[in-house]
Amino acid sequence: MIGSHVWVEDPDDAWLDGEVIEINGEEIKVKCTAKTVVAKTSSSYPKDPEFPECGVDDMTKLAYLHEPGVLQNLKCRYDANEIYVMQKYKGAALGELSPHPFAVADSAYRQMINEGISQAILVSGESGAGKTESTKMLMRYLAYMGGRVSNAEERSVEQKVLESNPVLEAFGNAKTVRNNNSSRFGKFVEIQFDQRGRISGAAIRTYLLERSRVCQVSDPERNYHCFYMLCSARKEDVEKYKLGNPRTFHYLNQSNCIELDALNDSEEYIATRRAMDVVGISEEEQDAIFRVVAAILHLGNVEFSKGQETDASEPKNDKSRFHLKTAAELFICEWKTSNMPLLFRCDEKSLEESLCKRVFVTRDETITKALDPNAAALSRDALAKIVYSKLFDWLVEKINVAIGQDKESKFLIGVLDIYGFESFKTNRCLTGCHLPACL
Ligand SMILES: Nc1ncnc2c1ncn2[C@@H]1O[C@H](COP(=O)(O)OP(=O)(O)OP(=O)(O)O)[C@@H](O)[C@H]1O
Ligand SMILES: [Mg+2]
């Protein structure tokens, strides 16, 4: 209708708003502030003439829930620069104040105290929607409500839970098309409380780590952050683990995306090591962890060619032999005080045999079959995936031991940061459909 206000798409500014001044069949002429544009009626959206100047605090209050409307509201809220403080939400009824994770956490905490029933909060949404960041806010609020006064030397349970995030994200997050810090695993954080509503313990349970990413990455995504961090580590560490430019490693160079604008890998390496200190992972254990990470990179560079026997394989050249030898050396880790079950003793020869041969055990005998180069490369990738996922499980276990669980706790609040999913125009995919991709 002539005179009505609409949004039209613009190649520079995404969306422009203006008044319809002419209608020609399927096309409309719209007078915007800086220019007059012609657009298709089907790709224009109505604009709410009564949209409040500072936006609305709840998107469901928008008169029109379409992309330009949501973006306009986000811009207004961002410009308003409103700071949300936890104190304000304490005791406020749900819906009384602007929607925020603090409001949900407060409601869960109060219901737990008043009704004596454990609570669970499910954080759901598309990849990049902000689930992990919201989960951190929920945990911060629960720590604020149920935290104990701790002495300066000993860190409290809630501090340890919050500080474990950078460690988990270094090993379980990666850059994807939608999110530079996408969680590639599901996480259920259980905060345990005593009778008086004070935090007495916590446990982190993770599931479905996307293993395939370890050896398969496509443009414009990246492998797990820890690989790039280690390649950009301090010089002595890079030399110790015989690393270098990430572009020289097969598990990283399948994608052209190596550096990220907003992420400094060498700073992240330092921050991750610091977070590991705080969580209670010793220097020795940290070294073992990064040896495994480096060994996986070297393993990925082992290529195979045809061996002497039929259908057999062997490392392709001196370069492959070097990486095989280095991987074997890095995998050997043993120390007196700790017992790290994921690490194993291995030497170059036995590593080569385990990749180039398959052993079948029958009731009466053991048969060894040689593998062709393609099958050997698949064995190599399978080993990389299993070692990485065991490393991740070990890290989670270690963090849990450091945090400490309260087996006698009266109630708990669980926060589920669900595995992110992508919403496609066609082939809509539910979280469960990711299962095969993670195996
Ligand atoms: N409350 C927030 N304040 C500022 N930035 C945020 C907030 N929430 C999310 N972001 C931004 O969006 C990015 C994606 O958020 P987040 O990692 O929480 O998404 P996600 O839903 O967990 O995605 P995935 O399913 O891929 O893990 C963050 O790295 C951050 O840049
Ligand atoms: Mg996430």
C-alpha cells in the first residue's frame, strides 16, 4: 500500500527502511533516508511504525518477528548498552525484569530451596546462538547465590567449575562456519548443594565429542583449538614437540583456515596452561597432554605406499618415517607418581606394525593380515581419533577430581549445554542426527 513503511534488502547495509511511494505490479518503489530503491514486493517486510526507540526487552513483544525486525531490535539494545547486574535478579519473580539467564537461574535456585526438588536447565538453540555463553552466566549466578566464602589459598568449587571452561574449550571447541568457538561436545554441569543451599560439589559430564574433526576438516572450518595453540606456543615447546607451521600438518592443512582474526593462538596457549594450573593439572601432566596433541599431528603426516608383499604397505618416504618415529617418541610418557591410563609405551616399529597390519584372534590361532596403503591410512586416522577422545575424557575426569563431588548432596541444579545443531533450509537436522558424525 502506498504510504506504508517497509524494510527492503540492501547489499551494503543489509536492510533499509522507507516509505512505499509507488507500486508497479510485483515491484515497489521505496523512499529511504539516503536513496530511493526499487524492490520486489515478495522480498520486502512490513515495519512496525510504533517500534519503541530503545527496542523491546523480549523479542516475542515485537509486532513483526522477521529478520530486519530482530536485527533492528538487537541494534537498539546494543546501543542502549544496558548492564545486567546479578543483585537485581535476586528474588525477583520470573518475567518481572528483562529476560536474562540470571532470571532463569534465580528461579531454579529458589524452587530448589523452597520446594526441595533438584532442578535442570536446558540451554538449546542453533549453533552460535549463545548457549555456551549463557551456560557460563547461569553458572556465575548459581555461584553468586550458593557460593561459600573461601580463603585466598584454596579455590572454591564454583571458581574451579568456572575456571575449567577454558581448558574444555581448548580441547573440545573449534571454528565452524557458524561460530568461531563452537562446542563440538555436549556438556551437563551438575552443581550440588547442601541442606542450606550452599554449593558443596560439582561434576561435569560430557558426551558425543565430534571425533571425526581430528582428522577431517573442511573449508572454512578448523580443527580443535589446541592443535593451533601448540603450533604457536613458546619457542622451546614448539622445538620440544618438533612442531612448526600448522600448514605443514595434514590434519590442519585440509582447510585453508588456519589463523582467526579475533583469536591469538599463542596467547590462548598461555591462557590454557594457566587454566590447567588453576584446575590442578600438574606441569608433568600438562607436558604429557601436549605430547599427545603433538603426536597426533605427527601421526597425521605419516603417508603409506605399497609394501614388498602383495596388498601390504609401508611408510612412504623418509619424511613419513620421521613423523612416525616422532609420534612414537611423543607417545612414550611415564612418570613415577601419576598413573595416566591413556598413554602407552610404544616404539617406531610396533607403531608401524599396528598401522600396517591387522591382527585377528580366533579360538585356535592369531592371524596377522597386511593392510594396503588406503587401509593403513584409515588405521592411522582411527588411532588419532581414539587417542584424542581418550585424552578429552581423561581431561574431564581430571577436572572432576580437582573440583570434588559431594556424594551426600541434598539437591542439585543441572545445566545442559546441548550439542549445537545447524538449521538448514532443507534437510532439517535434529541434535540426535549428529550421532553418526560423531562416531
Ligand atoms: N551474551 C553474550 N554476550 C556477548 N557475546 C555473546 C553472548 N552470547 C554469545 N556471544 C557471541 O556469540 C558467539 C557464539 O556463542 P556460543 O559459543 O555461546 O554459541 P553456542 O550456542 O554455544 O554455539 P555452538 O552450538 O556452536 O557451541 C560467542 O563466541 C560470542 O562471540
Ligand atoms: Mg557452545
